[in-house]
Amino acid sequence: MSVEQTVDQIINQITDAFNGLDETSLNRFRDIMTPLVTVFGDSVRATCAVAGATVEAPKPKGPKKINNYTLFQQDWRAKNPDEKEDVFKKVAAAWKKVSKKQKAEWKSKADKINKEAEEAYIAEHGSLPPRGKRRTKPKSTNPFQQFVAEFREKNPSVGHREVFREAGKVWADMDEAARQPYVDKAEEVRKANQEAFDEELKAHPLPPNLQAKTKKPKKLRPATRSGYILFGSHWRAKLNKDGLKGQPAMVAIGAAWKKLSTAQQKKFNDQAETENAKLIEEFVAEHPDAEWTQSHQVEAPACL
């Protein structure tokens, strides 16, 4: 951005905030600010040059858009330069008197300006930046979503809230062969979404704050279980079969565990301890250099 553009932006902000400044004062302010901004920019570049760095140009955010009301406001200000008080209220009152046809004409003018701004932006930068919130990964899909989309088209009378429930009933009765076309369709859509996402990243890389952070690899450790977990896994299958799942099932297991006597709990704890000893032995044999093995000072079994 040039010095002139920077100064003009500052002046525009001041003009919007304070309506009492006349053109002479603004021109005087422009004359004062321009050399100051120039000196500041030169000092920043000189400092970066000494440090061996470069000043990167700010990434373009896209062409600035204008709407019909803003365009009308600019025109009203140009035609009423002597109006300095309550400008926004007067513009709003004048806009209310504008007919729908005239508002449509102002919108047409604004659309034309916006289109020219987009064309100029594309000519300079190659393409428009992505709109809205940036995605950090491609859109996902699955076979059931593809089935629901088709179900919705074939059953327009089914309400939005009921469509997933009704489609789910049909989906549950479908065998693997009947579901296969939707599996294939989901894979096609997934590949298309990945290609579109890759193209978007090439044209407009994600800013640093949205880039995926490198996850620390999970530390290897033996998959040991406690007596309570062993008890829960024993009862969860039965509870699920009876229709009790998720949080209610976990609550029921916890309550049942508390009702066990110390001897009954010890039975599960002893069984877990025996199984864990075998799991640890197998883990150490397979991962003798693992951090868990080293920190617990477990020796691998000697070869026979």
C-alpha cells in the first residue's frame, strides 16, 4: 500500500468519525501526514534491512464492496457539501423517500462497481480469496448422507425434522448390496472435495493461526485394565442387548459395582491383575526400547 493510500484511509476514517472538518482542514491534514508516514515507512524498512529481514506486503483481503445505500450516501454528501450536522440522520431520512425503482437503480450501479472491482482484483492477484470462514480440511461425507439427499428429493412431503428419522428406518433395513451405490457415491464426492480443497490451498494458503498443529505422537504403553473396567465390559454387552446404552449404561454399571462386596470386587481386581501381567510381558517383549518400558524398569523376558 502506498503512502498516499495510507493517508487517504486515515482521512476517510476521520471524515466518517467527525463531520465538522471542512475540505480545507482535511487537505492541510493530508499535507502534514504524508511526509510523516513516508519517514516512518523509510525508518521501518531501514531497521529491517539492518536486521536482515524484509517487510512483507500485507496479503490482500479481497476487493472492497459497496452497497446501494453507501453509494447513495456518497452521492448525497457530494450534492450537499454544506451539510455538517446530523449527516447520517439526514441521509437516512432522504433514503426513506427513495422509491423501490430508484433503490434498484442504485443497487444496479453498486453491482457494476463491485463487478469491476472483482475483475481488477482477479487481474492483479489471479483469483478471488475464499469467502466466509476458512476450512482447515475438505468437506466430509458418508454413504448415509448421500442416501438422505436422495431420500429428501424423492420424498419432498417429509418435513425437515422427520427426514433423517424416516430415512434412517429405510437405511437400517437395507443390506450391504443395496447400500453399495451410496458408498461409491460418497467416495466420489470425497475425492472431489479433496481436489477442490487442494486447489483452494494452492491459490490461498491457510494463515498460520489456522494451520494444523503437529500432534505429539502417543506414547506406547500396555493396554492394561482395572477390575472395574473388566466388570463394566462384562456387563455392558448385556445392558446394550437389553436396550440400555451410553451414559445410562455407565451409570447402571457404576451403581452395580458399588453394590458388590469387597470379596466380589477383589475377584475382578485379581483377574485384571493376572491379565495385566500377561499384557505387560507381551508389551515389553515387543517394545523393549519404549519409553514406558524404560521408565518402569521392566526387563524383557530372556530368550529360551
